[in-house]
Amino acid sequence: MLLSDLIMPQMDGNELVRRAKQLHPFLPALLVSGTVSSFDRAAAADAFLPKGASTPAELLDRIRILVARKRGPKKQVQAVGVPQMQVAVAS
């Protein structure tokens, strides 16, 4: 998960997201900004939140959604090397 400010001194958040996604295409990215209130300026990210307009709970929910979306649905995984238990039923 990449969480970054949109406005930074030497590289803006959009450029950071573009470079990060070149290395990791499925990396979820969330940009925030205290001076920009429109997602149009944070177009490279998967989501945008204006600073101060969102509660910490909203930020955490947005992160959970992005991570879950990029991870995909849960899969049934069986531990390797652990034998299946068989239950005998006495009649």
C-alpha cells in the first residue's frame, strides 16, 4: 500500500505513484492533500482523500477497501504438511 501526500517538494504524488506502479503494477495507492480538494489532480492514484475532511476511521476504511480490492477474494488454503484428520463415527 502506498500512502502519500499529493504535493511534495521534488516529486508530486502522481509521479511517485506512476514510478511505484511500474515496479509493482498491483500496488494500491492512496493520495491525500490539504490544498487540493479534487481527485482530478491525483489521477494516478486508486483513491484520493482531502486532508482534514476525512476522519481517521474513513482513512482506515479506504485503506482496507483498497488493499482488499487489490488482493482479490479470499481463497481456501490448506496448510502444507498438515495431515487431514478423519473422524470415525461409531454406530
